[in-house]
Amino acid sequence: YIDYWIDDHQFHWQSQSTTTPDSKKGKDIIEHSRRGLTIHLFVRESKLANGKAAPFIYFGPVAYRSHQGSAPMSVVFELIYR
């Protein structure tokens, strides 16, 4: 997956290879606010820590900003500060 920080507030996330903008999962992402869904961002700083899977760090809720492509989708999320 191609996941990375764009800047301090935006994160690029790549979906699974079967997710399209027209699939249920894709629509849930794109229309999450309208559908009453909250997306939370958890990120690993690296794949491994001490020879084991690294823990995830919770960054909080995010808002969908844009996407490109299909199967997989590349999505830009923005952190929501509360």
C-alpha cells in the first residue's frame, strides 16, 4: 500500500486493490460525512519494531478530501482537530 503524510494535516491512503469509487466501501469513504460515518486514522511509523509488527499510532478522526483511481483508490484525508 502507498500510504504517507502529505503534510502535517493531510494523509494519502491507498485502498485494497478491489475498492472502487462505486463499491460500497468506496462510497462509504467518499460519502462518510453524509452517511453519518466517522473514519479514524491509525498509522504505523514502520512495519517492524523489535522484530515484531510495529504498533499503530492513533491520529484521530479524518475527513475525506479527494480521491484518484479505482481498484485501488488513492484517497486524501484531512485530520479533524477537536
